[in-house]
Amino acid sequence: MTDFNTTFQAGAPMVGHLHTEMQRLMRKLLGKFVSTQAIAAAKDVTSVNFLDDEVQHQDSIIAIGLKTRQYLQDNEETLPPGTPAKFFRHVRLFYTSLASSLLKKFPFNDDILKTLSFLNPETREKTSAEAVVQLGMRVMPDLNAESLLEEVAEFHITHLEDLPPYRETVQPEDPTDEPREIITEDSLQKFWVYMRDRQLSGRSQRQFPTIPKVALACLAIPHSNADPERCFSILRKIQTDSRSRLTSETIHNLLSVKFNEHNICSSFVPSKVMLYKSTNSCN
């Protein structure tokens, strides 16, 4: 859960990963107390009958942590009778309660969230072209539906290696190790910018003139409340008691610079005009 929260507190657009990561989180949780055969046999991770005792792990392999299991083994003879059995009942209750809570609170079956998986080139085939077109017409009603449908179909059948780079190569610290390909926070945004600028071979015509517009618009959808909370936190640092006379326009401009300027602040050299306007804004 910690990794999931950390991932989706990022400021970069991550909504295209959300449905896949929710399923991965649920699958990871189920793997702690449900047999892999039951998880693999289910059509969808949300359809696993984890409340059935028959599909749950035995006490000897259910996940409780190595130190806890070692403690139970070392103190088997000194523990009060029935303590291990009671402990494992509570472990199962914890896991089933947590899994039930995830199913209740997470939008696993949200159609829009499922469709947004098309943003990730590695999960694009999980969504139908028709669903992507319906979503596209919701976010950009003036688009040509037929053209969008053709582009989505072409996008679906294009091999992954023929698409723009999606993963970034990271060189290891140890020169004897092989380079690794990773997905960064802004991988989706970079991918769709590449797709927008992609041209047909030998021609100046863009291969995908429409679907990148839809994708970049969808990437603007917030994937969590982390960004608004981050904005209010920065606002409190800007509008302090000693700066109470700042106008709304000045605060807006300062926030815009804070969120959109990614250069190192110590290297920034303001112009004389900027300094003059900054000084007068508080007068």
C-alpha cells in the first residue's frame, strides 16, 4: 500500500496507470493469503472468492513475516494452548477485511478508468476502440469520431517496438550489470508527445493527428488529491502574515511560476523590469 500511495502522490500524470496498479495492489494482497491457483483461475482479480477457506493458504505458508513465524516456532511449547490458532484466525480476518475494504472503496469496475488504460501502450489492448472513441468524444466533443476510431484501431494493432520509446534505459552503477529499462513518472506524457509529433515515413503528414489530443487531454485528469493539497501547502508558504497585502493576481503568478518553472532557482537572474514590478506589487 505504501508503494501505491507514493506512486500516485507524484505530480506527473499517472491516471493511465491507475487501473492497472489498483489490480496489481489487489493481486499482491491476495497473494499473501490466497492460493496462486485460485487467483490465476479467476477471470478478474475482483472475482476471487477470498472468503472461501478452501482457497486460502494453510497456516504454515500464510504471510505473517519471517520474524513472527520464527517467534511462533521458537516459543511453540511455552505459548498458552490455542494461541497460535487464535493468532492465525485474526490474521485471516485482517486480510479478508482489508481485501473487502479495497473492493468497496477502489473503483475497480469504473468504465472510464478502465478505458484510460489505453494511455499506457503496454495495456492498450485491454480497451476497445469504441470505448476510447466514446471517451474521446466526452473530453473533446468537436473531434471527428470516424477519424478517431481509425487511429485507435491502428494504434491497437501497431507492435510495441514500432511505437515511440516508452521506457527509459538506466545505466547501472556497477559496470558489470546490464542496463535496466524503467517507467518514469512522466513516461506517459513523453510517449504521447512523441506520438503527436510522429510523421509518416517520407511525408510531412502526422500518423496520429487526433488520438494524441485525446490522450494529452485525459492525462490532465487528476489521479489523486495530492496536487490540490500540494497547492494549498505552497499557498500557505507564499501568503504569510508578513505578506498579507499580496494581490490575488500576484499570488496566482507566483503559484504559476512555482508549478511550471523547473529550472534551478539559484541560477535564475531576474530582469530589471521584473524586479521593478515585484517591488511595486506590494506597494
